[in-house]
Amino acid sequence: MGALCQGRPAATGQRGCILTLAAFFSQAQAVVPALQGRCGQHLGGLPAGPAAEQLLAAMQRQHPRAGRAFWALRTYARLVWQPAYASVMAVEWAGRVLPLAGLRWQLDIAAADVDGFTLPAAAWMTPTPADTRPQAAVQVQAMAARLLAAVQAGLPLHPKAARRMLADCVLSALLRAQPRMGCSDDRLRAAGSAWLALLGAGGDSGYLEVCNAAGRPRLVLDRGICCLDDRREGGELCNTCPRLARGERLQRLQALAAGSPA
């Protein structure tokens, strides 16, 4: 069984030919500009262990008062989100599995951030499995486990916190991909539930419904975990933060949605 949301595949060309992996990354970046995936040999980057070690150290220098919980969770989140987003988009747009073997991360140490990620493969996984989502979920789960272990080598990070952060990333990726997926909110919810079940994260994240400026319902992320941004200097609770009282969170999200025509 393929993706639940079957719209016009974003990774196919005008004649229906599957685009290259590099072309897919270009299309993904057009939707999420911070998503910087690159493929091919000799692109550099660090594997999970050194990437987590260096990013943890940079995070502590950049935010010295934020504390261990912030440093650990922020490091994990920065490393996991881009490969997770790209894997979800590859399945739901193109019906393809992103080849995460040999994954490396490129860091911006001065900013305590991740510039992007690299894959040595220059083509989609071959052969493509008949059911792409389970195969992709296996890879994402393995990648997330490596990152969790790498962060835990430097600082404590509870597996539940990491799992919920990954769940938030996956459902957020689906929201960003929905316009090109061409599916209804109900089908997007179903796709999200399917992903979380495959990742062993059922119920760890979800969606809320608010109304846009035209009065039409739209989905927003119902986060499963706080990103702890308020612990850094100049940080604050996000509008989607689960630490906000539910009424205040819905009020904030409704106000944002009311200003959006889409």
C-alpha cells in the first residue's frame, strides 16, 4: 500500500519521469527553505556521534544559562528534524524511500545550528518497496536511535522526550507537505497516525483544528513536547507549546490562523 494522500507527486517531472534525488531536495527546499539536503560522494559532514558532541559543546557556549535539559533536547531536535522532514516528504510526495545510509550532518558551529545533511547516495533506494512508508519509518527510527545515543553520550536525554520530538517533526512535516500532497485534513490525520504508529510514537503528537480568515477549518500542530526555548536568553514559550494552558494555546493559534487566507 502506498501513501494515504495521493495528489500530484511533487517529485515527478512533466512527462511523469521520476526526478533525481537532487531535484527532490531542491523541491523540498522550495517548501521548507531551511531544509538543506544534499546528495553525492565527498560532500563532507559528520556522523551522529561527532556531530552531537560538537553541537552540544556549541550549544553550551551559545546558551550558557539554558541548562542541561535545553542543551540536550535542542541538540537532538536540530539534528533530527531535517532528515525526518525529507523522509516524510519523499514518501508522501514521490512514493520513494530516502536512502539514509551514510547520513552525515553539516554544522554551523558559530550559530550552534545544523546547516544541512548529506547522503552519499545519488539515487533513490533500489528496488523501491511496494509499501514505502514502513520502510522509511524503519530508517527514520534507526537514525533517531543513533542520534539519541549520541546525545546521551554527552548529556542525559529521556527517550520519551526524544520520541515526542521526533513525532512532532513528522506531523509538522506532513503539514508543510500537505498542499502538494493534495489531500483533505481527514486523510492527513490518517497519514499522521500511520506514521506515528510505525515509529512507535502513537499519541505522542497530534493536530488541532482552527479556522482561517475565510472561516475554513485548518490543522495546526498539537505538540507533544516543549522545546524549552524559554530557557535561553531572549526565548519564550512558542504558540504551540504544550506547557501553555490549552485555552490560551488555542486562542493564540486561532489568532494566527485568522490572519491567514489559506
